[in-house]
Amino acid sequence: MAAVAEAPNRPNRSLPPSQARGPPPPARPRFETVDREKTCPLLLRVFTKIGGHHTKEDFAARGKEPKDEVQIYTWKDATLRELTDLVKEVAPAARRRDAKLSFAFVYPDKNGRNVVRPVGMTNSYGNGRRQDDSKTLAELNFQIGDYLDVAII
């Protein structure tokens, strides 16, 4: 009698159809772009300060926020580069060639106290583009009602 040789137990190494070889599918954007013709913009309250960010105490009392406020209508897909260009229109110090703009969100924590959270930095002029230029408000977890604090350095 001929003995049947058993194949050693090996895991099945074939890939499922979803992981077949070939180029990976194109990456989908993490956040959908907004149709700015059909979507109503949000009001973004922007506070600028030369030299550094405002402190959380500056935002402690509602209605007594810092006086250097600019109100911008924009969408959640606005990039930090777009916001930099808008701030440059109203803040002469931001137009300097060597100026850097540091962005921070101001929002209440679970206890109702404001938090100032830095989210990115851009150069005044795009010749030295930074990674943060293309970050959108949505990617940075901006929520409607948050303030934007911009330090001009």
C-alpha cells in the first residue's frame, strides 16, 4: 500500500481579493470639501496679538474678550494659509516679511474654563511654506463657536 504523505499544516497565504497586489487605491480626503456656493459660512471671531498669544484669563469673562477682534465669515474647510492672508489685510504687523503667525483655538473645557490650544504656525509670505499652511479648520477639530487667537511673531 502506498502511504499518502500529508502536507504540513501551513496557513493559507493567499491574499483576500480586497488586499490583492497592485497599486493602493487613491487616498480619500479625510474631510469633505465644502461647496462654498451652497453652504452658509460661519462667523469666526479672530483675536490678534503681537508678540504672543492671549492668555486664557483674557477670555474668562463673556463679553469682555480682548478688543483686537476681527470677525471673518469662512467655512470649516478654510486653510491656515487662507486665514493668514485675511489677517494680513487687517493687521499691518502681519505683513512684515519675517512675520510668523501662530494659531490657537480658544474654547471652554468640561468645567467651563477656557483653554488656549495652539494648532499651527504659518509664515506671513508663502516663500517658506510650512506644513501647517494646508491644514483646515475641520482637520484641526475646530468647532463652531470656538475663537481663533493669532499671535503675530
